[in-house]
Amino acid sequence: MIDTLLILGVIALGTYFQTLTGFGLGIIVIGLVSGFNLASVAFIASVISLCSIVNGYAALHGHWRQLNRTVAGWTLAGIIPSTIAGTVLLNYLSHEANHVLKLLLGLLIIYSGISAMRKPVQQDSLSRRSTFFHYGFFSGICGGLFGMPGPPIILLFYRQPLAHAHIRSLLLLMFTGTALLRTLYELATQTLSEDAVYLALLALPLVTLLTLVSKRLPPPLSPQGIRKLSFFSLLLIGVGLSAESLWRMLAH
């Protein structure tokens, strides 16, 4: 019961971050839950996928017209096949090399933190369509493995000559699409556990409420302040998770 309440608290924190910045739910929740050994990576990734579908739909409601269809279409074309591949790889590593899986997660979180601090320079024109496809492919691998397809496409999208609100909507669409793909695959292969569904159902009202609240009551922080907070939070989580994984690998 205590573990469930702790996970719900972490999900609430991740939801707030994601609604404000376009990313954060999967990164924060999976990092903290794995770091404190509250649940396995595979289990919490399934929960996050279910929550991300609701969070993404609620956050995107009324903002669908902001989406650049060319960017969205070509990025999703790369995400769709690689998300399934990443989910298959997750199932294998969960059983055969769990410490390696956690180490990869820690390194990805560190990279995410560094990415949050970088201020990409906007280009004069959109990137080539093949670029969106390739970045989408690598993001899908991350999304399938950890339910967090963030770093590659975050950097790419923020370099595009698009308004911040449009970029945020594109990111939310990518994360929602990845979550939906993961969930459909797990349903088709009967690998979605009842416990994951139960925990997601407990979290859904919280996710929906905080998504709506954070849209109306943003924190008194500048964009630079949010980036700094994200950087230090993710760096702390990533370093801790990586160090623990290396220690356990060396101990064995």
C-alpha cells in the first residue's frame, strides 16, 4: 500500500512536469520508481504508457490545429515500428539483463537532463522529412524500452522554426502515440499485467486533474528556471540509478 502511494505521488510530479514542458512524465516516474526499487522497469513502463494516453489527450484537447502535419506524420512513421522493437527488447532485458537495463535507463536520464539545459538554436526552415523519420525511429526505441521517447525528438523539434506552443503539442502527440502503440502491443501479446492496469486506473483521476490544473496555474518560473530545475532533477536521478546499477553489476 505504501509503495502504491509513493508511486502515485511520483506520477503526480511527472504529470505536472510533462504538461508544462512537453516531457517529464516517463523520465521522472520510471527513474524514481526504478531507483527506489518500488517496481520493475517493465511494470512501471506499462503504467506510464496508460497514464500518458490520458495525459496526452487531455493536454492536447483544443490544440490539434497547432500540429504541423508534415512533422507529425514523418516522425510517427519512424516511431511506429521502432516502438514495437523497443518493447520486445525491454521484455528480453527484463528477464536476462535487468542491471544492464537500469544502467541504460540511468544514462538516458542523464542525457535527458543535459538536453533540458541546452537551448537549441532555431533553424530558418524545417528539417528534411528523412530527418524527422530517423529521429522518430531512435525515439521509438527509447519509448518502447522505457515509455519515454524524449531526448532525440525534443532537441530536433526545438530547432524547428515553430512556436513553442506548437512544439509542445507535437511532443505530446509523439509521447501519446508511443504510449498507445506500447499498450496495444502488450494487449495483443497478453503481456499487460492486471496490476499495471489497476495502478493506472488509480492514477488516471490524478493525472487528469493535475494536467488541467497545471495548464491554468503554471509555476512562477521562467523558461530558463524550468530548464534548470529539470536539469538538476534528472541529473540527480540518472546518476543515482547508473551508480546503483554499476555497483550491482560489479558485485556479481
